[in-house]
Amino acid sequence: MQFDFPFRTLSDVKRFETEKTFEERCPWRSVYDVFSYGAERLGNAPALTLILTGEEDESPKNVSYRELLAGITRAANFFHDVAGPGAGVGLMLPHLPETQFALWGAETVGYALPVNVLLQTAHIANLLRAAGVSVLVALGPSPQSDIWEKAVAVSKLLPELRLIQVAPGGPAQGGASHFAELIARHSGSSLDFEKPRSGDDVAAYFHTGGTTGAPKLAAHTHRNQIVASFGGAAMLQYSKADVMTHGLPLFHVAGTIASGLAFFMAGGRILVLSPAGFRNPRMIQNFWKISQRYGATILGGVPTVLAALLDVPLDGADLSRARLAITGGSSSPNAMIERFEHKTGLKVHEIFGMTECGGLAAIAPAAADPAIGSVGFRLPYTSISVRKLLGNGSLGQECSTGEVGVLTIVGPNVSPGYKGIQDDDTIRDGVLSSGDLAYSDGEGRIYIAGRAKDLIIRSGHNIDPQTIEEAVSRHPAVQLAAAVGQPDRYAGELPVCYVSIKPGMKATTEELRTFAEPLIPERPAWPKRYYIIDAIPVTGVGKIFKPALRIDSVRRFVTEAIDAAVGRDVSVAVSAGGKLGTTVNVAAPALDDALRQRLVDILEGYSFDYTISASPDAERRNPS
């Protein structure tokens, strides 16, 4: 498959669609077709190269396209043997060749549930139960990981689950079944069942949303994944000559689709940057050397990874084979993109996608110089619109050029919905409401302006936190910046900014304030406070985790207010939940009526719920 159509404008996308239908352009109907095609066309060419250290004396493990197909086929046959057609397979694995075998093998015979291994045991068990999986494949005991211990604990909560151990380079431990030995007993040359899953059959469930509450599992069909992957490969012009650095986990669609299936479609070579990916400090420190040694043509990572790479000297690394860098997962500060491009000489092409749209929706295409801040154009054979957000939270008419609204997506990449959830406003009648604020320019490029729920609303005035983060990130000592709203009795909330500082550098809050305020376009957006912290919290794939910062901002505010007014030993705990989204729990020793009233006076009138207690029995207050 040649992905050599030069997308430069939205008109090119439209022309690509009108010249041929998707079915005429794309020969694949199942993910298994993709790997069969790759093995037939590329044979012994490397599909995967597993790097453990990145040092010059390392002998990495290579997996050819032929070996990749054989591993997937064996895994599919094994899952069919032990769990039957339509088998549900949970995966608790870092990025290993066996992970690729199990993931795509599960999708071939039934469906996969890749699990974030950083989640707690009870939550993992809830996910597996909700997805209805019958087999769990997990990494064996390792001094670097507690995955196996969690998997064993999960299996005790779900005794009907069959637990399989992946033990690279050695025998299974603790009497567990060994994945490599089990699949080796099955054919790698053909499927033992009639045909692979395809089309509108569910291929996978991906967990989305928070880590508390009922599991929310977005379904991927084979069509969803193929349309999204095909569009990504076409717009980035992937080819069999490409070599991509890959440090993302496979429980996230960015690692599975944009940097996985899309790349396999083109026949390129993926450099797996250790099983732990970018969470392995060695991969960050050796990134430039690895890119040179293996002739990487496509570099990339989420914005926090690119920021970390900026602190690693190039030391003369030759990046002449690299043709572009890609990033996505969250908004990238313009200043960081500019610094990365200046350091590497590479243009950074941003990608926008969601779990609910097969992992991809828009891309700044390889053939065009990217506009910094834009995620480019919609994928071929899909539709994107920006619609007005009405006062009641519903969506109105399409916005005009430059007008900020909510991004919506329609097309064969959009998920059919969430498992077990019949009525959800995120996906309704085939329309995916992304929850992202966006606008388009006169050329049809899409710009993401932040998450709708991340908006800071000061006295009814909407403040985009990205404008604050952009300004603060330009300070030479700032590594990362994240702005959130902090409660205010009069304005509802006021902007505050969390900042982490680069190693070996210093900056005071006043220095940051003096630097940033002239760069922030409107005075209401000036942060009321700056909090310098050791590290900005991030998710398992490196996205800034703003819910944790919002909780912390409330805790800091309430603690400061109580300390100033009461001057006594009063504990403050803040959690997500309650009618207003956040609950403050205040506990005071020797709580009497006078102290209770003083605390009520302090806490009343803000956009959070609260409890006051001197014991486990709390007085619940829900401000209306």
C-alpha cells in the first residue's frame, strides 16, 4: 500500500474522497487483513525492534512482518481454543512483542481489553468484569513492576478468569500458564476457525474517563480502527522506508492506532523504546542516540515527553534521516513546539484523536508546513464541525470561522458507543461530541482551544487556560505549566497556575507573574496565584492530569482561609464528587457550635460541597 497522496489543504482531502470511495482505496476489512498483507508483501522485513537500554552494545530483539503475523495467528488460535469464538481477552502488559501478538490475536478472534497497569486492583477487576473477558494475559513477576501481583489479586476477585503469564526470556513462575508455550502449540500459518472478525464486529474496548465510578468502555469496531489508521497513514505519508520511535503504552489508542496499526499498514519499522516506553528514564536520556543509530524518520511523543527531550543535549546526534516529528494527546504549548523545532530542525505535526473515534480525527499532514497550534485537517472520509455551546449545555448551530465552540465528529471512525450504556450524550445518533473547545481558520484547519470542562469561568467570562499556559511556558526556567480555576465567592472561580521548574534552574512566583502578565492577552486571565511544585501530575500516557490540580487548588484555598480565620488545628481533605463536583471535608477537634458556625461562614457560598465533623459522623451541607 502506497500512502503517497500529498495532502496540503482541505481541498486535497475532499479531492482524495471524491476520486475513489474508501472501499476502493482500502483493501482491508479486518485488522487481521492488515497483518496478512504485511507478511505477504514484506516477509522478513522488520516490523518491531525492541530496545531495552539504547546503549551501543545492545543487541535488540527484532520481529519481522512474517513473525508478527505468525504470533498473532497463534494467539488467535489459542484464544479460540480456550475461550471460543468472540473471546474477550484482557491485557495487563507493557510493550513487548507478546503484547502485539495478544492484542491483535484477541481482536482477530474476539475482542481485546488493554488495561492501564497503573490502575488499582479493584478498578482493574471492575473493568474486566464490565467487559466480560474470560482470559487475562499479564506480565510475570518482575522487580520493576507489580503487574503480576495485581493480576493475581484480580484473579482472586474474578475466579472464573483464566490467568496467563508472559515471562520474556524465561519460564513462567508460580505454576502459572506460560503464554509463549501455549501459543507455540497452535498453528502460526493459518487460522483454525472460519474467518477473522471484521467490519462492524467489536475489536476492542478501551477504558476512557476517570479512574473512579462505573467503568466506561468505548467500543472499537474493525471498521473504526481501519478507517482511523488508514487516514493517519495517508495524511502522514507513512511508508515502508519509515522508522518510528514508539514510547507509548498499548492500553492507549495513541500507541495502538496512530503509532501502531497505521504504521503497520504502510510496512514501516517501529522502534519499541523499552517495555516501559517513555516512563523509562533511559529512553529519554538516550533518545537522540537511539534515533541516530536506527535511522529514525519519525520522532514523537506526547507534549510532556517533547518537553523532557528538550532538556537532553543532542551531543552531535545526526538526525538527518528524520523527516518529521509528531505529537498529540493534549495541547502543546506553542513555545515548546518552537523550541523543539529550533533544536531538531524538524517540523512538529500535531495529531488530534479520541478513544471514541478510533484514536484519530485530525492531523497536520506531512506534505504541508504545520501551523503551530493547529491539529490540521480532518481525516479523509470523516466529518468535523465546530458547534455553538448553548447555555443549557446542548449544542447549537455550526460556528463561523474563528468562533470557539465544541468539536463534533461524524464518520466511520466513530465508536458505536459504550458497553452497557444505552444513553450517553457523548455519542448520540452517530455524532461524537468531543468535549473539546475548538475553532477553524479560513483554510479549514482545526485549532483546539482546550477542554470545555477545563474552561475557567470568572464572573461568567470564559477564560481559556491555554492562553495562560502559553505565556508562562515561555519563561526560560519553566518546564511545564497548567492553569486551573480556584474557588472565589464573588467570581465563581479565579485562574491559578501550577508550574514545575527545569532541573538546575530557579524562578520565584513574582518573577513568573512579572514575566507572564504582559504576554496574557486579557487582564481577567492573569493568575491570582502561582504554585511552584516539584512535578506536574500526568496520566499514564503523559497528559497533564488537571483533575488532581483542581482538587489541590481547592485544598490550598480552603486550608489558607481556615488557617487565617480560625488559627486552630483543623484538617482539610478534598475529593471529587458531590452535587457540585468537588467535596471539602473539614474535621476539627473539640468541635463546638461556635466553631462549627465559623467554619460554615468560611465555607458557605463557594462552588463546592462540604462536610464539617469532629467524628466520622459529618454534617453534610450542599449549597444550592
